Amino acid sequence: MTRVAFLGLGHMGLPMAFNLAKAGHEVIGFDVVPAAIDAARAGGLVVADAGTDAAASADVVITMFPSGRHVIDAYRDGLLAATAPGTLFIDCSTIAVDEAREAHALAEAAGHRSLDAPVSGGVVGAENATLAFMVGGSDEDFEAARPLLEAMGRRVVHCGGAGLGQAAKVCNNMILAVSQIAVAEAFVLGERLGLSHQALFDVASNASGQCWALTTNCPVPGPVPTSPANRDYQPGFAGALMSKDLGLAEQAIDLTGVDARMGLLAREIYKEFADGAGAGQDFSGIITTIRAESRGAASA
């Protein structure tokens, strides 16, 4: 059994913390949002009065925060100082690569161990303990964290040194965003040509167009009953989060000078979607914007 402080009990963090507790670990949680604290207590999780209180006696501190600034500020504002030397910090937030490396450096300077371990799989993956973890840090720290990560996820991949878990996440989500837009455009094109959703799905899902954005996150109701399209595009993975992740990709593109025109265009499209009609929708809801902005006859 490992004593774990889990800080950040939102839509992703709370079910992750629950899964650690179910696996037999001693979990103490904290969140700055009162409703998250109430939900944690209602589910039977022990909750501390402050993040530093939760971390004070922990072997491992896991953070799941909205941004890199939240992570770095928490580390600097007492979280690192509150823990015993050698505590393992695992940040599961999705943040910029340079922010992840700064967090690593802060933890190591304070005498601690550190991993960046962003996740993929959304709320459903968090609830079902089927997340994918992309991990950056030393081999030794990765092996120490593996049992905890495997209690929350199905696939755990060591991507290399500090920050490379975040590097893998930003690359993966850029692929996903471009794919989701392409699938949505194809379905709108199929509608205008008179092709049924089911027929296009049956062809593409068994041909070279097959991808996760089609077979799991199909943007039209019907072919994949569990996709967000069948529940009015309730997230899932919100368009605002995809826009945020593509902003991190844009930073990485600028930093490296890569000619990533599709990634930058996806960033532009998802930013407009999240700031406008797509507010609060799953990112597969981008199809509604593509329909609205397409010329010609109404969809079939």
C-alpha cells in the first residue's frame, strides 16, 4: 500500500483517485473547488483541509491541474516544502513541455523525485481505469510509479526523460484533432452527396480511413452508440480542452520551427469552435460548425 496525496479532484482527477483507493492505496485528496470536495467525500474519499496537509505524510503526490502555471505555483507555494525528502511527484496535468521540465527542476532542487505523466482517454477512461499514461522521467522513478499508474490506466508508456511525456501527449492530440476534423468534413461531404452515415461508416471503418476519431468518437449519431454524438455532444473531451492542447502544440511548433501547417490550422479551427458555438461541447461537435459553414444544400 502506498500513501498518495491526490490534488485536483475534477472530472478526471476524482475517478482516478477513486481507482487508486479501490486498488488498496491510502488516498488523501484535495481540491480548491468546494463541489469537488463534496463529491469526493460523498464517494468515501478522505479529504484534507489543504493541499499541503494532504501531501505532508504522502509517499507520492499526484497533481491533476488545469494548467502548467497551477502546477508550478503549487510547487513553489509550499507543496514541495511540505513533503519529506525523496517524495515522488507525479504530474498528470497536460501542460507545456518547458513547464513540465521546470516542474521537474523545482522538484529535484527540493530533494524530491519527479515524473510528468499526462493521460489520454477522457472521463470514461478515468472512470473505467483504462487511461493511457505517457510518462517522462528517470527509469527508476517510472518503475516506482508503475503500480499506481496501472491502477488508473490500461497502458503506461515510458517516453523518456523529463518533459517527454508531455511531448508525446502534445503530438498525440495534434494527430487526434486533425483526424477529428477530417472525419467530420468527410461525413458532411457524404451527406451532401447523398451518402448515408451508416454506409460511410461501414466503408471507412474497414478501409484506409479507419481511425479512433471515426470508430470511437464518430461525429454523427448512430454508427457508434457510445460516441458523444448520441448524447448531444456532451463531453467526453471538451472542445475547449482540445483548443488548449493545440495551444500547447502551437508553442512546441514555434519552439522547434517544425512546418506543421495542419496542426496550426487545427488549432485555429478548434479555437474558433471553443470560443463560439462549441462552448461546452465535445470536440467531435466540430461537425456542427462544419455543417453550418458549408455552402450548398441542407444536409441529407
